[in-house]
Amino acid sequence: MNNTTSRDNQSKKKSGAEADRQPEHLCPVSGKCGRCQWIKMPYKEQLKQKEKWVRELLKPYCKMEAIIGMEEPAHYRHKVQAVFGEDRRHQIISGIYKEETHTIVPMDSCLIENQKADAIIVSIRELAKSFKIRPYNEDTGYGLLRHVLVRVGYTTGEIMVVLVLASPVMPSKNNFVKALRKLHPEVSAIVVNVNPRGSGKVLGDREQVIFGKGYIEDVMYGKTFRIFPRSFYRVNPAQAEKLYKKALEYAGLSGKEVVLDAYCGSGTIGIIAASYAKQVIGVDIRGDAIRDARENARINGIKNIWFHHNDAGELMSEMGKQNEKADVIFMEPPGNGSSEAFLSAAARLCPSKVIYISCNPQTLVRDIISLQKKGYQAVRGAACDMLAFTKNAEICVELRRK
């Protein structure tokens, strides 16, 4: 860990303690943004409320353990993005969209975002003025700079900056890189991402590396992961490691199991589990995610894991037709949960355990009920607080075959 990261961690501890005492005084835009619904609630009370909510919701299905809270609840987001625009005086502003609108709330810092990332975004805003780079205007279609994405390695301190532009032509880009790195020499990768469409997506499909290797690396659970602009890697890596530790505890791997990592993303939990299993199969419908996962397996020297670019339900159906089995299935679906077809295909593989990681307790309950009808019983679970000052809670549940 470099000195910058160490200083950031010390600052984080101080900020975390302050956040627990008087969070509403640390965010000047909390009333406008809407992202932190519990900004005025002390962190210990937030944990109590989340634990109570999850316990009541899952009480009919399984026993819930104590919630896994953060040691330092402030500045935990290591993936930070800002939208750029103009105010009424045509001055460049940067910030986030007000909840459920496209109105930009200008801000320089945020209670839940990495402080170094926030500082870099402010510097880019000032440099954009110097280099006469205009922000993109959604109404007129004119302008260049749409968003800035900053990703910070939690353990490595490496930083990647992604400039999301409406056009691939960036004037004086080499001088811009020099100016930014003079202000922030810790930046190790700068990428231009081109998004010419007026869609809701932040990132487009085209990228050009203008400094560094085009990625950063981070370490989780002793494994190295490369993070590209579009990589799925948890915004709160410290809590993600605790969450995956709980998932592995529930899985109880002995080295003899065949493990299926559905919705594998960049392969994090599958690669971590590979050290404790006989074989791991990862599957994801996104081609760029599978590319990242294969690269992560390669750099960690993992030989007993295979990744498939496919729909997880279809892959499991094909495995079932071939009379193939999986001893443990890790599933980490999006907020809308899994489909009935997916759950049926999973049950046909007859795993002894299903480890379900959910970001939406309501759809988790729905899927638990479906799996109960297919011969699986939820036996225990734990909530993990990934997003302090919000109402969100991540839940890991162990289901066993009856």
C-alpha cells in the first residue's frame, strides 16, 4: 500500500467517525441529491434499522445472523462518476443527477465517495475550462464532455480516469493528460470512452487508452483483479470481501465440489472459490464480463475454472440434459431477481447448496419461495451493509436441498 492510500485510509477513519456523529453537516447537497436517504441517521441506528427490516422479512424462511456493518461508513464508494453540464450563466458544472431526473446537482465532494476521486473530478472540471472543452448539452446535442468516471483500487491505490465524450476527437489530449497527471500523479490510467447516443447509459461501446494500460488492479481475498472501465467490481470492496467470506462460509467447500458461479461478472467470487473447490464453472451473458473473468483467472494462475459466454439458465439446461451436476451454485442476480426458468434449471442440477446473494430483499423472498417448491430450504442468512446512508442492504442466504 502506498503512502497516498495510507493517508486516504487515515482520513477515511476520521471522516467515518465524524459521519457517525453528525452526517447531515458533512454534505451540503443532501437535501437536493436524494441519494442518501438516511443521511441524518447515525450509522449505528442505520444498522439496527436494516437488521430489523431484514429479520422481519426473512423470519418465515430462515434464521438471520447479525448484520455485517462497516468499520468506516464514509467515503466507501471506489467507483465515482460525475455528469458534466452548464449552469444558467454557461459555466461548467459537475455533479450527479437529482434522483429520478436529469437535473444536475453541482457538487465538489460527497460523504460516500472516495475523496481522491472527487478531487480529480474537480480538477478535470477546471482543466476543461482551460482547454476550452465544452460539456455536452443533452437538449442541443452540442458539446464534448458528458461524464467522468474514476475507479480507485481499494488496496493498491491505483486510479483510472475515464473521460466519456460525445465524439472520439479530443483536442490537445496529450497536453490534457500531462496537465491532469501534474495535478494528480497517482493517476495510472486514462481512457477516452465514446458515447455519441442520447441513451441512459453512461458508457459507450468505443474506447481509446490515452495513458497507461487502460486498467487498474485491486486485490480481494488474496486474488488480483483487473478493473477496466466497464468491469463489474463492487463499489465497496472492503464490504464485498466480508460478503464473499460469508458466502464461502455458507458454501462449506472441501475441495471436492463442482461449483457453478451464475451471473459471474468479472469472476470475483468464482476465482476466490476456486482455491477451495475441485472445479468452478462461471457463466455470464455479457461478453466483456467473460473477457475480464478469463483475464483475471489467467493472472491469478487459476487452472480449475472455466468461463462461458452464455445465458446462465440455458447453460444449466444444457448441463442437465447431459446429466451433469453441480454441488454448489453461487447466484448473484440483478435487482429484479432470477426468472422461474433459471431457478428450475438450477434445481435440475441437484446442487446440495444454493448460495444466493441478493441486492433486493423482496425479489429474494420471491425466489426463496420458488426454490422451496423445488426442494430447497433456506437455513440461514446474513445482511451486509454495502451502501451506508441508504436504505439498501445486501443479503447472503444459504439454501440446502431437502
